[in-house]
Amino acid sequence: MIIVKYFASLKNIAGKEEDRFDLANGSTLNELCQAISKTNPQLGKMVQEKKVMISVNLDVVSLDHILNDGDEVALLPPFSGGI
Amino acid sequence: MTQALESKIRIQKEDFVVSDEIEAIKKVSPNIGGIVTFLGTGREQSKGETISELNFEHYPQMAEKKLEEIRQQAIVDYKIIDMSIIHRIGKIDIGENIVLIVAAGEHRKEAFLACEWAIAELKRITPIWKRETTTNGEVWVQDTP
């Protein structure tokens, strides 16, 4: 089971803060993104167009990253901290 | 000194007192000779819109991790003695404190450079997001100068 977290504007688009996806062992982040696209095409398009960064277990990684059961994936829209 | 002030990296709802943070970092070393602070506050105007309220959200753990990375890198790269970084989350009214960076070095030059670099890096790599409330509604800010 992979936990997917949404933040800021992506939470509004997803309509929730968190999702869970069951993927085969050894699946890549890209395959998770395809699964997300099926449930929410708008989110999938943003990932495809690289409008969001993706972290796995708190580290930003590329789409070929191999996922493990229990991983926490987060979709991160452009940051706007500070002032 | 409170437990909160002993931590150099903090993300918190509560306001902070700038002078307390400066006093806390001064206690780190008697060799501190230059302290530079950057204080970010909530402003009323943004892109021609009047803002009534700001809200900040963060990704817990990852945001703290990134701030600590910034602190450590600033100490190594700019040869400063210490740095503290505090960012508030939740609802912020106009004029309230948002973010504070305190860079302490032996001399002023490295403290100025480290402080300027740290706020730019915070904006670049730290998962914190700002939502502005204006008369036209609420919007998540996606690009900040």
C-alpha cells in the first residue's frame, strides 16, 4: 500500500488530503502517477507537465524511483513560503 | 531560556519575539561579532490585490528537514557560527511576523551573505505554501519573487 499526500492547491483538486494505492511490488513512481491519472486526470496532467514535484519518504525523487510497500509519496505544488 | 528558543529550526503557529531569538543565538558563542536578521511580515498589497489574510501550510517533517539542511549548509558554506530559522504557519494577519532568519558570524560580511542566501533557499526548497485571501476570494500563491 502506497500512501499519497496532497498539499495546498492539489488538496482542492484531489478533493482530499490523502489517498492509498495498491501497486505490485517493484512498481515505479511513474506507474503510481499513471494510477493517480486514472482516478484524477487533472492531477495526472499536472504531474505529466511537471507542474508538481514529487517526494518519496520526504526526498524529492525522479519518476523512475522504485516504490516499496508503506512508502509515503507527496505531490508538491510550487512552494511559496517566506514572504 | 525556554525549550522552544533552544531549537534553531522551528515551524510554529505562535508568534515569535525577534529580540529573544537574537539573545538566544548570542549565547551560542562568545566569538559572535555580527548578527544579521531577516524578518518577513504579512503585507497588504500583492499584484494589485488587497489582502485581508494569509494562511500558511507546510509538509510536516519534510519542511523542518529542509530548514535544517539550509541551516547546516549556511554554517559550512558561509562559515558562520550559527543560524536560526523560524517560519509561522496557519492564519497570519497583515503586519504580523511570518518568517525570521538569524545569521550569526564572527564578522558582518558572512552573516549578511548567509542570511540573504538562506531566505532565497527557503523559498526554493522548503515545502511551505501561502494562501492569500482577497476580496475576490482565496488563492494559493504559486510564484513568489
